[in-house]
Amino acid sequence: LGYWVEGLAGVPERTRLRLAGRMAAWAKACAVAGILVAIHAGHAVYADEKTHRYKAGDDIALWTNKVGPYNNPQETYNYNSLPLCHADNANVAQRKFGSLGNVLMGNELIKSKIHHIKFLEEISKTPYCAKEMKEDDLELLYNAILEQYWFEMYIDDLPLWGFVGKVETTAQEQSIW
């Protein structure tokens, strides 16, 4: 530090001393910051959605968002508006709101309680819910499939999209699944 200040031969001594004082303060601040980083580096970081770091067996949350017709992306509804499997009591469901832009886009994330996803654990193909539907529910779901409704979910802040159902037409019949 002294060598650097002495290298400023044409600079008045008062200015050189002020620069030396500022450089010493900066060096102390960097040393304190380095010590704090070293102290906190030893602490465990817990897995969660904010750090996106998981250990084998940690729960990973699945957030349901919205549904809507494929041909009109501005027309969206809450995922729970369709008679699909979802948490029993949506009024007390955990909700997550993003920025103002997300709210204006109609994003309302609701934590799914029916999906149990664990990090690095395989999930076999099994049904996760059974639902008895009324005539109105069947008609609503039938129309959503005909109108090519899509759904959006998030897992670890990564979006998942898919169609609610599919219409297959052959020469003999039309199948909906």
C-alpha cells in the first residue's frame, strides 16, 4: 500500500495520505467480509424451493396454476375450476404469488397436496386419486377437452404444460380421453 502511494510522486502529500487512508479502510472491509463468508460457509444450507438444492428423499412441491383453451391463451382460469383432482379444501390451500406481472397475467399458484414427489426417487405409474363426478362435472370436463384446454403447473420453478385430454377421430368414431 505504501509503495502504491509513493508511486504518486506528483500528487500532494495531503491527497496521498487521504488515498492511503481510504485504501486501508477498503482493505479492512474486504478482510471482514472474507472472515464473515468463511464463518458462514460452514453452516448447512437446507434444501428448499429458494435454493433449488435438494438431497435424496427431500420433498419437492408441485404448484398448480391455471387452465385455459389452447386457441385463446388470454382466457385462463384457476386450475381448481375444472373438476380435476386437487386438494380437498382449496380455501386453506397454500398460495404463492409472484411479482405484479405474474398477478396481472392471472398466475395464482396453489400447492398441490395430492402429488408426493421426492428428489431422486422413482415414481411408478400409479393413479393418485379417484373422483366420482356428477353430470355437470362430466359436461364441464367434456367441453374442456373438446376446446383443447391446457394446464400449467410448476415444479421447482420450472413450468409444466399439458392438455387436459385428447380427442381422437377415426372414420368410425370420435374418442375422448
